[in-house]
Amino acid sequence: MKAADTYSILFDDDSVEVHNLAAESFRLLGYTDKLQLPSNIDAKLKYDDDSSIEEVKKNTMASLKHATHYPSSKFEPEDHVMFAVIRDPTERFISSIGQAMGGMGSKRNVIGGKLQKECIKSTSAETLKCMAKYVRDHGHWIELHFAPQVIDISFTVMFQDVPVGIFPFAKLGKVLDYLGNAGNQELKVHRDRPHPVLKNMSIHDYDEESLRIVCEIYAMDVIMQRSMGQEVPRCDPFI
């Protein structure tokens, strides 16, 4: 099995769980009560102001009080069904940059100013490459929008045996119609970006190097999407 086909979780008691992406696909099995942030995550997170990691944790825990509480043993038929809409990781990464740097809903995410200082360049292509290298070198944990979709879904279901329906982003309109949006409102894409160089960033700003980096960061997402028949053609040369 290739390394890209698996991911490992290291817990504070030094135990390791290895998950097979190819076999599990989007059905993330196996509940564990040990899951928590790595004990050394404080040392890896650096912010652009004096906000402490404890303050960030406090705000996160306050938000989680409003999260859905899942059954502790078995997911019954009357419990609601989970679904997710997933996106080509090369396209999603560009959107993530705009959000992480302080887009609408993320203006107080603490790290946005640091990312702008580090990676806003004279062109969109240079900015994209800088951010690809920054996330590769510092880890996707630096900002929630950079988390691979596999990990995002895993966190949502807290590793319980919960069936998750997955739909491609290209079919978002049909998903919304099914949920009752038909004829009610027009689906619009709003690009709120904190810097002019980000507004016109697109997939055309990738070169071979930046594309390889992003595809390797999100290898687990590429594998998941392929396992469900969704192609990620821009990553074919690398993953």
C-alpha cells in the first residue's frame, strides 16, 4: 500500500491509528474517545498579534457548545442523515486562501494578517505559490479552511459509524433544489477577498511546482474523490 493511501493519527498516549483511505472512502468508521489535538500543537501555531493559544481554545470550545451532539452508541434511522458537498482540491485551495487571509466570515481568524504579510505578492500566481509552500511547510492546521475535506468530514462525525452522502460541488445547485431551493433564489458566487491580488486568482495561476505541492497536500482528498468516481484531472501527474 502506498503511503498516500493511508493517514495516521498519533494520540497523546503514543498509540497510533492507521486509516486506509482507499478502503474507507467517505464512510469513516471506528469511534474513538482518544481523539484530540496533538500535545505539541501550541508550538506549531504562531499568530500575528498577542492572542494566546488559550484564548483561541476558549473561543473554539464556546463555539462547540452549539454543535450537534451525536448518539453515543448507535446512529438510529430517525436521526438525521449527514451529507457533504466536496470540491476539486486545486480549486478549493484558491478559495481557502481568500478566506484564510480574512475573507467574509474569517476577518477575526487571528492568522489572516500574518498570511497577508508573508505571501501577498505582486501577482496572483506568485501569491498562490507562496501560500502553497506556506501550508506545506506549516501544516494545514494553521487555519480551518486549509483542512483536507477528508479530515473535515472525519471531525464532523467524530469518527463514529455515521453514513455520509457526498456530492460534487459542480452539482451544488441540484442539491439545493432538492432541499427546497428550487425557484426561490438565484445561486450566486460571492468573492469577498481582503486584497486586490486575490480577487482574480484562478486555476490558471498554477504552474507545475505549485500544482504538485497542492495536490500532495490534499492527496487524501484526491484519493477519496477518485474512489467515488469523481475525477481530479489536474492532480493526475502527481497523485
